[in-house]
Amino acid sequence: MNDIEHKALRKCLATGESLDKTSLLRFVVGPDQALVPDVLGKLPGRGLWVTPNRAAVKVAIKKGLFARSAKQSVKVSDTLLDDIEQQLAERSVSLLSLARKAGFAVAGYEKVKDWLAKGSAHVLLQSSDGSARGKSKLSTPYKGVFIGWFTSQELGTAFGRQTTIHCALASGGMSQRVVHEAQRLKGFREFKGGQKITTGEKTAV
């Protein structure tokens, strides 16, 4: 067997592509027929899988793919897309906080700069609303990862501060979990000129 055969594959409702289920976003239909995003992948019920980005979820809603796959009527909240974004952000921030408490993450320009210089950093995180000039002074580690779509308030929450602009993560399993959740969040973040924008767009069945 090759590596892909060992993975738990699921098909995206919107694209029809079969992917490792950890790369997708799971939904279930609740007892009240409401469509519920299952960010942790633990809710009971038959899973409905979609690529984690706004465009894919919109397609699944517009074409009635959730209802078709569930073989029943499905109610979709007007705030579904924003709710998903918020849940993914909270999940990511929670994991980043755990990484910080375990000593796998640091915050602040000087500490991050020191980790980068020593080769201790594998992931560079910088807030979307930080100064472009200040952020340009730090570079992504060689063969490392850059994450730039959290707000300074979100990063601050992870480090017990009001705001944080610069963070770094060491390599390891805990850091991989942060990166994984951050990548899922990225598909639900919309930016213009480096700033997160709110469209106020509603979704409906």
C-alpha cells in the first residue's frame, strides 16, 4: 500500500476531491436539522466534509450539497461562515497558548529575533495588523513556516497580553498542530491591504 491508502480519506462535497480528513472541515446535521460545523471532529452523527475555505462552503450551500448528502432538509445559519472562522481562530489561539505554556513558543520582537538567530524557531507568526516596517525586520526561518493572518489581539490572548505582533514556534508535534489549525483558518480569513475585512455577507440555503 502507498501512503495515501493508509490515510482516512473523505470526499469534499464542493470539489469532489478525496483528501485526508484532517485536511477537511467536518459538518454534522443536528436534531433540529441545523448544519453544525464540527471543528474538533468529535460530534456524533454522519460527517459531511468540505474543503476549509469560504468559497467551498458557499458552493456546498448554494447547490444544496449538504442537504443532498445528508438526505434531509438542512437549515443553514446566516452567520455560518463567520461562526466557522471564529471557532477555528479560537481553536488555533488555544493551541498556541498551550505551546507557549509548554515552552515551545515565544513572543516579542527581541525574543523572536533571538530564536531566529539561534535557529530555534521553525514558525514565524506576525499579526495582520502590525506595522509592515516592523514586521519586515524579521524573516521566516529557512524551510520554516510563516503565519500572518492572526490579529494582534488574538496573538496577545495566546500569550496573556493585550496585543502581540511577533511570535515564534519551535519545531515539534505541538507546533504542527498550531500550523494545521492556522492553515484551516486561513481559508476563512479575507484580507485587503494586509487588513482583515468584514463583508457583512449573509449565507442562505
